[in-house]
Amino acid sequence: MYELFKNLGAWLVSGSQWSGPDGIAHRLAEHLQYSLLATLIAAAIGLPLGLLIGHTGKGAFLAINLASFGRALPTVGLVVLVFLAGGLSMLPVYVALVALAVPAIVTNTYAGMTAVDPDVKDAARGQGMRGHQVLFQVELPLALPLILTGLRLALIQVVATATIAAYVSFGGLGRYVFDGLAQRDLVQVLGGAVLVAVVAVVLDVALSCLQRFLFLPHARTNSHGDTPTRTA
Amino acid sequence: MTIDWSWIADHTDDLTSLTLSHLQAALTAVFLGLLISLPLAVIAHRVRPLRGFLLGASNVLFTIPSIAIFVLLLPVSGLTRTTTVIGLTVYSLVVLLRNTVEGLDSVPVRVKEAAKAMGARPLRTLLTVEFPLALPVIMAGVRIATVMSISLVSVATYIGDGGLGQLFTDGFQRNFPTPVIVGVVLTLLLAVVADALLVALQYVLTPWKRRRA
């Protein structure tokens, strides 16, 4: 066990391991690139949808059931399926990453919108604000803390899913895990797992701190988002 | 992408045993998660200084991707079912802890004081007043943890377990979509059925909610 940890430490800090196309620096950059792009696309789809459902109150059934569906969908199966259907390219894997990130964004945006006090909305309307003004000047700012929570959870989910996507010849940090498993190289497997875990935890902590910094006066809200879940 | 129906017909025995193995891993994890999270939730609810630590520490665990958790357990428990169950228990535990604390917080202070005034000791108040009133929120956590665990079991296919997840690696290696589709459908079915059964269980456990409705 001690020998294993020593080798793992050596693997993580060795200069040769960090450079080159199979180096940690490159794999880390790939991983972050996949994760950020997929989360941005998911936000472009999920945010308007969540805002619309929350503002109009129509389609709440969809928002709630989308969450359960996203929760139940097995990531590994979805990734393999889009790969078999779409062939060896990046696009199908991005489809899977986005599909698994959208529910967290929609449900938390919706939760944030429904947590806005109806009296506040009435007051805004009473002052003569139009529907879009109420949405963008009243509801959106008040729902923002939960919306950002949704984006953070989606990003963490995508980081995990991108790891699994390495199985279907995708790059990123998951490569070390799957190459290591194939080569029966436990040090490489553990090294990859440590890196992925560190990336996920650091991103989560950094974004939580940013959220707390941005919303210091509102930090103690009573509204809770959707219970977070994982599928990867 | 076409489905090879004869493959399904030829493999009903395998599919049954994989489904049972899948369900066993998920349910064991939720059960263990419940066993560990209930006492932790009571501590987090009653001992304020520990609350932030317990919820914070469990949130960090929750952030770690499942494949990383499974792999990091390999030096401890190897390529076994134990690794799968420990990994899944970690995630269930976090969801259950969060919801149970929230459920206990939601019990009105007046009700607890009424119980105290009637002479109930803390343990009795907890078991006969607080837990039953917190039950809907706790059950919401159990439902989420169950569905999540059923979905997550398949990740363990990479460490040689994974129940229905084995259909995914099998289909990938042979470039054959049928087992993958069957695996996804069966996983979704398991999740839906388990969730429906838990809704029914909650209905049975909370008769007072029915009378009011």
C-alpha cells in the first residue's frame, strides 16, 4: 500500500507526465474545454426553458418530470448509445454531455422562479411593469442565486460525465483511468481518478465561494433548490 | 439503429440475473445510506457546531465523480461488489443526510414543545413526533437516492460489476446496439417501478396526510 502511494505521488508530480499530447496539462485543458463548452450549450437551452416555465407557470409538469428523467437515465448507456449511433466524432459525446446537464439547469431555474414572492411580482405589475420587465428586472435577479446553483451542479455533472466519455475514445482526464484499467496499471488509474476528483471539488468550491461573494446580503435565503443528484 | 429482438429472446435468463444483481447493489446502498445518515442527521440537527461540518464534508464527497470514487476504492476493496456498494452508499448518504436534516428542521417548535410539556423525553420526542412529521421530506430523499443509485450502478461496469451496466460495455465492445438499448430501458423501468413503490409506501406510512386531503 505504501509503495503504491509513493508511485502515485511520483506519477502526479513527474515533469514528463505533465508534458506532451498525453500529458496531464493537455488532458486537463481538454477536460475543462469539454466541460465548459457542454455546460454553456446546456445553459443556452436550459435557462430560457426554465425562465419561461417559471414566468408563465405553464409546463411545470415538464420541469419536474425532466428532473426525474435526467436522474434515472444511466450515463454510461447514453454515452455508448450516442457513440454507436453517431460514430467516432466529438459531436455525439457532446450531445450526451449536454443532455445530462440540461435537467439540473431547468429545474433549479424553475425552483428559483417559483420561490419569488408573489406579492413582489404583484407590486411590480401594480407599478405598471410589463411582463418582460417583471421577468428581467424582478424575477430573474431574485431567482439568480438558485439559477447559479443549477449551473454549478450542471458543470460538476458534466465534469463527471466527461470522465466517462473517455471510455468511448474521448480525451480528457478520464483517458488515464480507462487506459490504466486496460493496461492493468493501477498507478495510472488512481492518478487519473485523483485528478478528476480534485478538478471537480476545486471547481465546486471556487464557484460556491463566488456565489457567496456575489450574494452576500441574500446568503441566507429560505428557498432550496432541487436536491442535487448524480448520474456519473 | 435496429433492435435485434431474437438476441433479447435468447438472453432472458442473463437479463433477469443482471437486473436482480443491479437492483441488489442499488437497494443495499440506499439501505446502508439510510442506516448511516439517520443518526448523523440527528447529530447535525441537534448539535449546531457539527452541522456545517457534516453537511459540508458530505457535499465535498458528493462532488467527486462516481468513476473516481470506485477507482479510488480499488486498493481497499478491489474489483468486487463491495467497492460498488461502498461507492453508491456515499452518494445515497449525502442525499439522505441533506433531506433528513431539512425534514427535522421543518418540524414546528410548538409541536416539539407540546411533546415536551406532555412529559416526552428527547428520544421519545424524536421517534414518535419528529421522525413521523419529517417523514415526507425524508421519503423524498429516499426516492431520489433510490433512483440515483439505480442509475449509478452501471458506472461500476468499468470495475467489473455494474449489473445492467455490463450490457453497455458488452454492446460497445461488439459494436452491437441492442444490449445497450435494452440496458437503458431496463434501468429506466427499474427506476420508475422503484419510485412508484416508494410513493405507495409513503402513502401507507403517513395516514394523517390522507385524511386531510
